[in-house]
Amino acid sequence: MGRLTVNGIDALSDDFAALARLPDSVIDGILDAEAEVITAAQREEIEKQWRGPHSLGISSKSIKKGKAKKDKDGRSLSVYPQGTRKRGGQTTRNAEIAFINEYGAPGRHIAARPAIDAANKKKEKEAIDAGERVYNQFLDSRNL
């Protein structure tokens, strides 16, 4: 009867267990790499689409990535228009202005110009590839 011996199975099992417990720092690195791509894409697309006589370029500059957060569903990182601006005597959030530009306001005769959605779709693969590079670096560091 033949005899089967296995060498190193415990180390492989430990490696798989480590992958199942992906460190938050690696997840944050993946999210950050993806957010860098999306941030640049949104700024570029806003500059193209949201031009007009009233444009000051503030919307594209307001697009920033937040910090990675942990919630009940896992970790996330948001990219969105941040900050406020004065318009007349009023302070308005940049996110509100972006919403109107993105989705339009028919009652005010403002057409939708979905720059954020277009940028996200256009750069989706590039963002995933950026995150994948971070993940592969982690795997390489574990000799996997």
C-alpha cells in the first residue's frame, strides 16, 4: 500500500486563515487606491460637464475623499463634494450644488448633467485595478 505524506500543510492553512482576516490597514489601502482614481475622475468630468457662465470651478475642487470608516457592513471610504460656499448672503453646501448639477432641477430649468456617475462608470475598472495592486502587494508580502 502507498503512503501519502504532506509537508507544509499547516503553514498553508495558516496563510489562508490570515487572508480570511485581511488587516484593516490593507482594506484601507485598497479603498484609498480606488478613491484616488475616482476622485481624479470626478474632478475631471465635472470640469468638462459643469461649465457655464456661473461656474467658478469650485465644485470640481470640492471633490475629496473621506477617511476609511468601519460600520456594521464592513469598511468604506466616500468620495464626495465637501465644504460650503457663500452665495449672496447664504451658505450652501457644495454637496447640494453638486446634487442639483448631477440630477437637475426641472422647476428651475436646470438640466441634469450626471458628471459624477459618468466618471464612476468610466473609471470603474481602473479603480478596481488600483485596489487589486494593493491587495497583490499584501499577498506578495506573505509569499502567496
